[in-house]
Amino acid sequence: MTTFPRTMTTFSPPVMEARRWLDGVEFAPDKPLINVSQAAPVDPPPVTLRKVIAEAALNVPEAHLYGPVLGLAELREEVAAQWKGAYGGEVSEKQIAITSGCNQAFCAAIATLCTEGDEVILPTPWYFNHKMWLDMSGVGAVPMPAGSDLLPDPELTASLITDRTRAIVLISPNNPGGVEYPGDVLRAMFDLARERGIALIVDETYRDFDARTGAPHDLFTDPNWDDTLIQLYSFSKAYRLTGHRVGAMIASTTRLAEVEKFLDTVTICPNQLGQIAALWGMQNLGQWLAGERVEILDRRAAIEDNMPALTDQGWRLMGCGAYFAYLQHPFAQPSDELARMLVREAGVLTLPGTMFRPDDDPSGGREFRVAFANVNRAEIGVLFDRLTGLRWPLAPAAVNA
């Protein structure tokens, strides 16, 4: 029997793979690369926050030492207080763990839920790092195809649950689809998970850029929410702290006792300077973050404003929100081939839908994810001009439309 190391059971990191498509390609000065492949902010934190980090690095000796495995007490308390204000219900600092980025929070959650041969349900298109970790953990990723509106279907999800299912994973606002899940959908999934005795993991990395006002769901108002719900969050997008790796998990104290074992083994503690920055940001950058949200919502509007020109050519906007637009293209060739052509012929780097779906799902060949957080309204207009200028062979369905 042939065996393989865990890392060989999954695919190469998609963003890194896409970057390699740029090797040897030169872009004319009047047609520079438009990079919409990755959502992470490329700008540094605001100057005020950088000064806080520098001050802590110079004058807080303990910032350079090991800290609490589950994170700084002050940051955990601040998250609990702000979550109670945002969602209602009761959230204690003892139900908060600070992690080295939101990806680590997901990995820790799966480690506390699953063993080899277990299953986790992921709506497709899925976030590729979730799939990669399940692969490397020996856990089966069960695809749950989202509808044409990219929303998960509770009834379909129920039909996929088996005695090996340990969790349902949702991302809202969604990566890669951008859609914001309605509160009643999240409630239905929560009720389903509780009824079947499994966990509901809700990744809300992009919650700060939701177009809706008020709480996006009422799950925390359930007095026993922590018997089912595991929420994940990232400070990276809100405060541009991507390199500092600061995320969070909100879950039961029982689960966090298990999470502590995982975190102590992997990183021992989250980045101290990043936590100091996240805490200061939460306490002092509310108005600044509100402005960031307005800018992201304007970029979302720019996508929608420019979309009619592509729609006339057979494209379809499947989802749009937070940092992402998810597009269906009309061309004959699959998106994984077209993505490389886009670099050479249009100066556009984006990710094909094949990176967000199972290999046997043909839908991915018709789709692209556009991460627009790092392109402004004018640049989005240029992006759409380049896409409308493509003259590639159309698929038969697009020809007959």
C-alpha cells in the first residue's frame, strides 16, 4: 500500500500558483498589471496604529516574550464587549481565543472536532484554504453546491449529513462569492446543526465590510449558542494587520480548553505586537474603520455599475460583496486556461473558479473570482474595459443566447 505525506494529499496554494503566472511576463507602462487575485490589504496600517506598534516594540518588554496561549486578557475582554454590543446576547472573555490569524482559528476548530475519516460540509464554491486543511487532516470535505444566488440550502445540507459529519462551515460575507448570508439562512443552519448534534462554524472574517446595518444574525442571542456555534474572525482586514497574524475564535470554554492544546503546540501564543495593535484599533479606530467600509462599499458599487457592459457580452455577476465579485464568463475555454491568458493578453491577474470547486465540478471552468479590495473605482473601470475588450471564442450556450 502506497502512502503519502499529508501535504501531498492537497493542492498547491492557489494565490502562490497564480503569482507564478507572472514569471517572465512584462507589462507595458501604459497597461500595468491589475492584480485582483488576493483580498489581503496591500496598504500598511494607518500611521497612528504603526506608531502604537513601534512604541510597544520599544517600550513594552513583555511584547517580545511568550504571552497567554489563548491571547491577551485585555483583547479577549474587548472582543467580548464589542460582540455583545454588535450581536446582542451574552459573550464572555472566557469564550474568546486569539489566534495567529483566522486560518489558524479554522485549523484549531477542526482539530478539536474531527479525526481521520470524519466529514465536514463546505458550500461550493469553497474557500480553498479550508479545503486544504481538511485534506491534510484526513477529513473528508463534502461539497454542498450553493444555488445560482450562491446561498447555501439548509435542506440540501441536511441530506448530506451522515454519522461521520462533524461540522457545517459557512463564510459570510462569503469568500469567494461575496454574498452576505441572510440571517434566516444562518439561523436555519444553526438549528439544523444543533438538531443533528454537530458544530456550525461561521467564518465572519469580512463582517466589518457587510453592506447591511445592524447584526447580520441573531445566533448569539440564543442563551446556549456555544453548544453549536463556533465563530471565526480576523483583525487583518479591519486594521490592515495581515503580516501580524491576529485572528479570533468565539466558542465554548470547553472547546477553547481543547483549542489551547492545539495552539500551544503550533505557535505557543499569538503575536504580541499584533494583539496590542488589534486592541488599540478596536478601541480607537472605529471612525477610521467606518471610512474603510464606505470605500469598500463604493468599490462594490463600482463593480455593479460597470457590470452591464459585461452582461451584454454574456457574462453574469453571480455574487458581489465585501472584497469579492464572483463572475461567470461566456468563453469556450475553461477558466483555469483563460486565467493565464488574461495575464498575457489583458494584464489582469485573477483566480479561476476551478480553484474554488471540486475537480469533478464543471462549474468552476466558467467562473472567476475578482478580489477588488486593492483597486479603486477608476481602476475597476479599467479592469472592465479590458474584460469587455476580450475577443475569445464563445461557448455554444453563449453563442446561442
